[in-house]
Amino acid sequence: MKFSEFFIPTLKEEPSEAEISSHALALRAGLIRKIASGIYAFLPLGLRVLRKIEEIVRQEMNNAGAIELFLPVLQPSDLWKKSGRWEEYGPEMFRLKDRNKRDFCLGPTHEELITYLAYMDLKSYKDLPVNLYQIQVKFRDEMRPRYGLLRAREFIMKDSYSFCSNDADLEVIYKKMYNAYCRILERIGLRYRVVEADTGLIGGSSSHEFIILAENGEDKLVFCPECGYSANFEISESSPGKDSSSCINCGKKLKAEKGIEIGHIFKLGSKYSDSLDARFVDVDGKQKPLVMGCYGIGITRMLAAAIEQTHDSKGIIWPVSIAPFTVNLIVTTGKNEEFLKAGDVVYRILAGLDVEVLYDDREVNAGIKFKDSDLIGIPIRFILGRKFLDNKLIDVEYRKDGKKTELSLDSIPGFIKKLNTANNLKSPLNE
């Protein structure tokens, strides 16, 4: 992709509305634009990152045996009234009426709707277990939308729901989802902790949160360096018979960290199947409530959390796995015909190797190109300057650590092969 033909409206100044780095950088790098309080449009660069995150999540869900579907955002109130959450959910739920004065909501989550599908179609133990997931927009009318994508009113998440005939099968799927979430965060390249958590409005017998570590995170967690125990701060505070500064497992002193909740998994049991009468006929011929689990992970939150964890004073530092482009090809001047021809040659070589490359062919000075490159955070820079004209060498710089090397044209394929092997790049966006 050529910069001159793409749409990347970067901003020089820090937006006054931004409270934390991830919000400011997402706006400045041209990833998002604010439409209303807590509602954002995703521009082309931001959408490429979202698609990368979605694909990693989709691959890991499929590998764990989950099956993708797609549910409506608009949900009838009847189902929520049956579960008891129409009033319980409170003002965060977007409520609206259709032309016939029937009550609906814009789904903040989909437990009721998916349980209704199970009520209609899962009738026998022979249909179980099954784990269904979607990647979908959610709406929650936050009282104070803030921090950009981290506390937005409209957001994208992956939510999945499992249906089993017994607790043993639920435990198997729960562990698969736990491990899949760990693989997602490891593939993206983020530092995280998994903590015991409160079940809150979702309900159920137990749950775990997946927290991406970040200094500006709203979530507090504690962990024990000795035995590995970890929990969110609320769970730690409410543990009976123990000092909240000591580990409930080994008694050693707990350490505190801050982070961003990115995923939450729950063992729901029969909470929703009981209230919505979702039952199946078991092997003994008796009708029983479906045993459920639910598993959510934020797609848009993951984009923001990745920026929050991996940035510096110059801009974003994308992990290679979700970077909008892998290589930023910079020609130091767009006015020299020889430079431009050389740039076109390198661009064709990279494109022929299926490399996602952003070719900065703009007729602006090199300083602007380098500043935009730092801001956007593409992992690798190929720089064509005087050294290329003199010795046919490309300067290569790594955004993450500033390391530099040199490449000849002939060595580009070998370099890219090593890069792909090291990062296991399997991108859906290769051009």
C-alpha cells in the first residue's frame, strides 16, 4: 500500500480530550475518530489492527472446538424479563421501543438470546456439549465514557457460550477457553495475568479475569510471587479469615499491580437455563436444565490495551502479530527520480513476498516521514537514502528497540523468511 493512496490522517498535537496514552495515540495515529461520547469510528489503519486481532481470536476459538455464529444486536425485552435482568441491569442498558411500542434493548451481552436458541434447538443429551461464539458489537450506556476505547459505549467483543449436560463437560470446555485466551494474549505478545474474580451481574459459581498489565489500568490485582496465586483486588479483600495483604494459599505477602481487564470467563451452571426453561432430555429420560458457561474477550479493548502496554514518547510500538503493516518503506526524498525508482523496486520485491508494506512515497521531507512512522508504530523500517544510491544498501530499523542493520536487495527474501519464521506470521491481510 502506498501512503499517498491510503487514508492515514495523523495529528501533530495531543488531543485535549485524551486522558491516557492509548486514547491519545489512537487519535493521533489516525486509528479512530470520535463520533459522540463513547462512540468511535475506526479508520482504515485501526480497522486493519482490529481484523488482525479478530483473526487470532477466531483461529484460537476454532482450534478449541467453538463454532461461530452471529446474533442480532437488537433483543426483545421478554427474554430479559424472564431472566430477571431487565431491571437488574440498570441504566447501562440501551432500552428502546419499536413502532408497535414493543420494548427492545441493544445487547450489552447475549446470555438471554443464546439461551433462547438453546431452548429451541438443544433437546437431547445427544446434542451436547456444544460451544457457540460470535464476534459482535455490544452497547452499554456507560455513565462516564472515558479512556477512549477502554470505556466506550459501543464496542466489539468475542462472546461464546457453552451448553453441557453435566458439570464435568463444563469443566472441560472452561479449561479449553482458559487456555485459548492465554494463547490469544501470548500470540499477540502482551504481558498478562489470570486472576480469580467476582461473577457480578453475569452470575454463576466462579470466574476468571484476564488482565493485561498496564500502569494506567483501572483494574487492581494482587499476586503471590511465591506460590503463583492471583486474584482481583475485590476477591482478595473479601477472602474470609485472612489479612488482605497475605496470600490465602501460603500466607506470604501479596504484591499489587494495575491492569486492564480484557477477558472474563464464567461457569454459569443453570442460572439462565432455569429462568428461560432451556432443558434437555438426559440419558436417563429425565428433563434437566442445560449446564452453561460463558466466555468474553474484548476486541476493541485489546487494541487499546496493546497501545497502553507497548508505546513510548514517540508513538505506538505494535507487536508484529497485530501491526497494521509489517514494514514501513521510506524513501528519504520524493523529488529525486533515482530514489523513487529504487523505492518502486524494493516495494515490488516486498509485495512479491506477501509482505504487508506501507510505502511512504509522499513528497514531504524525511523528518515528517520518520515522525509519522514512529507515531504509527510499524515494527520495521526500510529506509532508502544516500547509502542505497552509493552502495545499494537499505537501512533497516526496528521500532521496538531501535536496533539497526543493513540489507542488500538480494538479501531481502532471506530477511523476510526469518522474520516470518520468528513471528509465525499468518495474516489474513496479505496483499
